[in-house]
Amino acid sequence: MSDKKFKRIFCIVIDSLGIGEEPDAAEYNDVGSDTLGHISQSVKEFTIPNLQKLGMANLHPLVQVAPAASPAAYYGALREKSVGKDTMTGHWEMMGLYTTKPFITFTDHGFPPELIAELEKRTGRKIIGNKAASGTAILDELAEEEINKGHLIVYTSADSVLQICGNEETMGLDTLYKYCEIARELTMKPEWLVGRVIARPYVGRHKGEFKRTANRHDYAVKPFGKTALNVLKDNGYDMISIGKINDIFVGEGVTKAIHSESSVNGMEQTIEEAGKDFHGLCFVNLVDFDALWGHRRDPAGYAREIEKFDVNLGKLLSVLRDDDLLLITADHGNDPTFHGTDHTREKVPLLAYSRLFKHPGALPEGDTFGIVGATILDNFGLTMPENTIGTSVLDLLV
């Protein structure tokens, strides 16, 4: 299809929607993981007519969903080449960066005493928590102490993250963000380097009523090289980010950033952008699948979130233009039926849809997520930056 170019590309990342273990899953203790498959096996009903129409069940067998007789999209699986299974590694690889050294995690023992002491000194607050925990559980455990004694909740997870909680009413967002900026500065040291520092604001005063707000902010490490997003921006194309894409890439290559309150809100914003005129890429991350259901090991909640996405997917499909290309993929797995609360090393789907496609079908399995970025740039007649990975499949889309 090299002679036909799309004016707009929408790339939607269903955060953590893996479709089965990678060949090297044993190295990550993830043999047997299958996010989408196990979700389907865990629920009685699973209604996703639009994903079905695009060929998701042709790509991956589902209990309740039959393969489409004539899929409306090209469908295939992508393997991750980089070392790791986290959000940043997955997204960066989509846009060409090959990560060979994983980010540090502090899941087993919390953060080192030296880091905690320096953070206490710089913030003037006693650090409490300092362990791997669920974000909602740690609020029930420690938020009253944070509010009443002026302490500071710091915790981590199975990801390479340092998370700081702050009550919007008693601490204030500006103060919380300042503390996160301090933590980001400290954790740039090689021995403390985490992928993201995350501000976790909440409201409420007593156990049982605490609720995290939509004012989360991620302070990520800047990408270590130029990505496909930089190439788009440098060549005058629009690069619209929705959700946490702007945070993941620290604004690199972004021309317009839109903050989302939820995955449903993110799809609503995507539909709104589809009604506007732009030339380039709209890059969307829908985080609730991962944050609300994968990490909390809730397959039923995950299934319902996919169904909500499918409803809005139908609305998006109805407003796409003939010169639009839609790509749907994921950044890693997070099997809600699996052991622990960590991401899982899985293949991810790639669905490619356009009104122009006449006889879409199966794509060969890709050996890197970088196929996504390479295909996007190829569409605009651009090439990937030096020292990046990924080969375009645009010519296969006929």
C-alpha cells in the first residue's frame, strides 16, 4: 500500500492487554501467562462486537467470541525485543528504542535507607510505607497517619516506580508535585534509577473514604534517544498525546498533550480529536486496564473495562475517515489470574484498520514492537532515527 498514504493515524494502546507468553517468558517467571485468554476464561459473558469485527478472536481464541468470517482489520502478534516488561520499555520500543538494561525495581525490600534519608531531609517529612503495596490498600493503612502527623507515604510496586501519596486538601497538589520533583532528581542516580516517579493525589480524611483523584502525574526518565515521535514533530506533523503518553516520553516529540481522567474518558477524547482536522499521529494510552484491574488481579473488572472500550471503539470506527488508519496494540501483559501483581512478559496484539482495506487478514508475527513506529513513519515518507529498531509493514496493508 506504499502508493496510498493516510493523513491521520490513531494508535491506541490498551495498557497491559497481552495475548500469551513470549518465547522467553521463563526468564521472567511468566510461563503460562495469557491476559486476554484468561480473562475470557474467567467470566461468563464477554461482549466485544467491534473487537470481534476487527479480528481479535481470529488472532486469539476466546471462549465467548467467535472468529470473524471476514475480519475488517489486519491482525497479528508482536513480540517485545527489549529487556523488561514495563510501561516505558514497551512504549519506547513501539517508537523504536531498544532497551537492553531493565529499570531497577525495589519490590522485595523497599527503597534503600540512604535514599529514604535524603528524601526525608529534602522534604522535611518522615517517610512512612516504603514497601511494595496496592495504592488503595496503603491509603487505608497509612493515610490517616500522613494527614494527622504530617508524614509522607512513599511506596513502590512490581514496576520500576517510586510513588508518593498526597492529600489534595491537607498537603495540596503543588506540594505533592514538588516532592515528586525532588524524588525524581534523587532517583536519577544509577543505583536508585527508577523508570517513573508517580504523584498519587487523593481526597478523604478517614479510612474507608479515601479516593485517588485524576490529578496523577508521572515523572519519567527521558527517552535515551530519538524516537519516531521526534521525527514526526521535527518534520512538521502533528503528534497528539492522550492519557499518559506525554509523561512516558517526557514531552519528547509531542505537539499537543491531553490529560485523561480514565480510559473511558481517553476514548471519548480520541473520538473528539477524530472530529477535528490534523495531519499526523494521535497516540493514546488507556491505563485503567493495567492500573485498576491487572495489578489488582480482577479479571471480571478487566473484562468489563474491555467491554466499555469496545462500545467507544464502535463510536470511533463510525467517525473515522477514508484517509485514517487505526492501530490498536498493547505495551506488555498483566494477567489478572496470574501469581503476584506484576506485569507479565507477553506478546501483544496489532490490529490495523482502514475503510480502504478490501481483503484484510493475518499479519506475520513481528519480532519487535518497533513495527508500530516504523509503519507510522513509513506512511508519512519518513525514516526511523539512527540506532532504532522496527521495520514497516505498511506494504502488507493492501
